[in-house]
Amino acid sequence: MGYSLLHALHISRQDMMNRLLDLDVVSNNLANVNTTAYKTSRSNFQELLSLQNRDGDMLKNTQVITRQGAITTSERSLDWAIEGEGFFQVELPDGTTGYTRDGQFQLDAERTLVTASGYRLIWDGEIPEDVIDVALLPDGTLQVLTTAGLQRDLGAIELATFANPSGLEARGTNTFVESDSSGAAQVGAPGSGSAGLVKAHAYEQSNVNIAEEMTGMISLQRAFQMSVRAFQQSDTMIGQAIHMRKG
Amino acid sequence: MIKGFYSAVTGMLVNANRQQLLSHNIANLQTPGFKQLLGTMEDFMHTPVTFPAGNITRSGIHPVGTLGLGVMSGPEVVDFTQGGMQTTGNPFDLAIQGEGFFHVRTPDGDRYTRDGRFLRDAEGSLVTIDGHAVLDDNGQPIQLEDGIAGISTDGTITVDGNDAGRLGLAAYENPRAALVRSEGNLYTALQDPQADATVQVAQGALEMSNSNPTQLMAQLVEVARAYEAAQQMVQNQDELLGKTISMLGRIG
């Protein structure tokens, strides 16, 4: 096989589509450069080659790059950052457990700790009515200052870790759910395993590296242009074959 | 006459094939570990040429030499030269510097690859992005405990500082002869690798495609012109044939 120019057209067309998908991934990363605890995604391209056919490439999957984002201090006592591989557990509207590293919590009217999207933090305690301030210790223990004074042993926050965190399924709003490729969540106190400690008055910045994303965008654009050229040329060659007979 | 017609067409066919091959190399410019395919061209068969029998001044068959019948695509070879390195900082992105291959297991059998995009899967095994198990130096899948993985230049793996085996690495003196290309950036081995492999591994980096964009664009131009020239030759042959039919033997 192999002489077909139409197949060459197909290879270039498929590659142009793949570059556009990659552009979507890069755009999403750049859009989230200031999103708390956002994890950048990478497109994994793979060669397509069957027995005798060269089929160009395919977008095999996108991979979440889980490297730690920079920790920034903040004034809020409900801003919590994780220094390690753990995730906070939250309750999603459909009742399933979601996982997030975005630790900018708020206290809602029912005195539950909720994420910016309103998902309840799963933990084994309750915030008392007359709360003034909350303090989180690195091991996850919560202490509360009320009008009656300091209350200890209010309960503790636990973190979830995964065998393959890059395999978690993104649910938007910075939340993930477990999947077959991530493995089941292993829940433990902060500091256990690879979960890492929690840090109050701090939040984790997005791990998007602008220079890296821009370089990626430039190279994908050039790769796209090259496939456009190859496509146009295959088209010209087909035209020449069609118009071979002069008169 | 007709011989020349078909010779010219072979020039078009071969260049159509090269165009497809170049499109494939271009499409894989951003595939880590990709080794570009190089097309080769070979002289097609030769045929003896003789004066036609019944020639006015001679009788019988008089050979005058041989005539080439055009060109054909030769075997495709893989260019195994080193691709550029790109650092990613991802702990399971590995790159081989210099010679050598990673050893992986697919449902179709063991394969070798330069594509070091690995992951720790849900069961803790080290796998490629296609889900194939990465093998250690004993040919067994690699199990990794939860923790911080480090991979040294000789392929030794540690998790939180504890030894966790060594990557299976293979080197071939002549990879072109020893390896056959198979699907998805993988190679099937025809020979056993050399035992004394001194393969260098870099962690947190990927080897990018080894095709050179400038070279690819130059080759595209070359193919376009060669195809065009061959197409012109076909047209010329056709024109001559037309003239032969319509004008030869016409008197006055």
C-alpha cells in the first residue's frame, strides 16, 4: 500500500485536528493561570501506524501534571493549602465524594465549611454557633475560638491520596472524582503517607507555567502550519494527476 | 515509446509515496520518542534494447544496451539519531540520552521504545501512556509504592530513598538491523539486546521527535518539484504518442 495521495491528505487533516485539540488544552491551562490549586494538563500525542499504513498521529489522552503549585500566604484563616499529594474531600451535589486541592473554604449559613462552589467539606466535626475564628493545625486538627473561649478537639480534616492522581477524572470547578485509572482514594490524616501537611493562612497557586504554555502554543502553531502546507501540497499533486491529460 | 510512458509514471508514484511519508513525519513532530522514517528510492528494472528486426541496413537482432524502466520505492529505514531533549519536571517522564531503549510489555509481546512518558497506574505499576507495562532488568513489570520516586542515570529506581528495582534498558549496536517498527512508537526486536548496555536515563525530561522541521520543509519542496517534473514527462510522452498516431505516415 502507500501510494495514495488521498491518504496523505487524511494524515495531514487528522494532524491539523489534533493540533486544534491541543490548542484547546493549552488555552484552558492559560485561562487558569490564576485559579487556586489548578493543575495543568498535557496532551499526549502518539504515532499511528498499522501493519502497512502510516496513519500520522492521534491524541492518545490528556494527562494532569500534578506537580505542587507555589504556596502563597493569605489573611484568611479558612485558606488552607496542602504541601504534598493529598486532596480535600468534598460532597458533590449528587452525593458522590469529590476531591479538590482548592482549600479556600467559607462558612455558610449552616456553619458548614464549603468550597467556593458550595460543596461541603467532609470531616468529622462541627463548627459551634458562636464561632469567632478557626485555626487549623498542620496535622489537620481544628481549633475554634468562640465567645466562650478556645475550644480544642473539634475534630480533624483528613486528606485523600491516589496511586495515580494524574488519572483522576476532572469534574470542573477544580474538583475531581476517582476513576479506574486513578485507583481508590486512600484516606488518612495529613502527614501520613504522601498526603503532606496542611497549612492555614495559605493557598496553593495554579501550577501553570506561562513560559511553558506559550512555548507549547508556538510549537503547536508551527506544527499546524506545516501540516497545512503538506495538505495543500498533496492537494496540488492530486490536481496535477487529474489534469495530466492536456487535450 | 510506451516504456518511457510507464517510466515517467513511476516517478509520480514514488513521489506520492514520499509525500505520504513526509506527512507522517510532520504529523509526529510533537510525539516524544518518535524516530522519523526515511524513504529510499531504487532503480527499477532494466531491459535490453535492440534495433527493431527488419531494419533497412541490418538484419536480425542487434543489441544496443539496456534501458532503465524508472524508479521504485526502496525499503523504509528508521532514523535512530537522538531527538532534542525537553525538560518537563514530571517524575515519570524519562528520556534516554545516547543509545538504548526502554523495555515494555504489550498484549502482542515485548517491545522496545524511546518514548518515556510513563505513569504509575491505579495498581502501582509503572506503565506507558498506552497502558503497557514497563519492565525491569529481569523482564518483570515494575511495582512502585506510594512515595517520591527517583530514577538515577543508570535506571535504578528508588521510592522515598528505598531501592525499588532497575529499569530494563536495552542497547543495540545496529538498531536498524535489530529492530522492526510496530504500532505506537514501539519496536519489535529480531535480536537479543547487548548485555553490557550502558544506557543513560534522564528523569523529568522527554526526548522529542528527531525530525527536523527545516529539513522536512525542504524535502516537501523537493517532492513537489520531482512529482511535477515526472507529471510533465508523462504529458510529453502522451503528446509524442498523439503526434505519432495522427501525423506519422501522413503524406502531403
